Amino acid sequence: MSQQAPPPTKQPDEMFCPSCGVAIKREAELCVHCGVRVGRPATGDKNKTAAILFAVFFGFFTWLYTYREDYGKFWIGLSVLIIGFILSIVAAGQVGVIVWFFAAMGIWVWSIVDTASKNDEWYAKY
């Protein structure tokens, strides 16, 4: 009877190479066993503090900072503001402007809460 090899194990600071399956350090950019690129260079890291400041001063435009992950939120925010602005023009005066104002404030608060609630590691990926 042949025994199967035990499953590969890894430490908490390691991951498995997607190409060969060998355990390598999470910070590694290349697999030491097969040479395949497994990580991104650290030059593109994003900063949580910068993202929060973008959210405070620019509202939903902060989602452009992490566009790969948050593009849907950006387009929702832009659509709500454009539609709200058009409706405020079409609607009779003050009521439309008030509705548009509250929609804009809601999107602004959403962008701040969403940005502040993500941990630092999330920003390191984008």
C-alpha cells in the first residue's frame, strides 16, 4: 500500500505559490522555488490617512483612489448626484434643491464611513 504525502503546511506569515504550491513568505514578490512573480511591488501602496482626507474634502471622488475595488461606489455616487441635480432643476424650486442637498450629504457621509471602516491592510492591496 502506498501512502500519500501529507498536505503542505505553512506558517501564518506565509502563503502558497499559485504556480507550484510551495510555501513562501507573504512579502515575497517571486517564488524562490519556481521563479513566478507572486506579489506586486510595494511602490503602489495606498495610504488610509490619505483616503480619509480625500473622502472628507472630495466626497465620493475618494473612491477613485481605490478605483479597482470601489469603482461601483464611485459610479453610484456620481449617478445619484447628477440625477438629484437634474431633478432639483426640474422640480419646483426649493424642494428639489433640498432633496439634492440631502442626497449629496448622504453620499459624502457614506464615502467617509466606508473609507474609515477599512483596515490598513486593505489599502496596501490597492
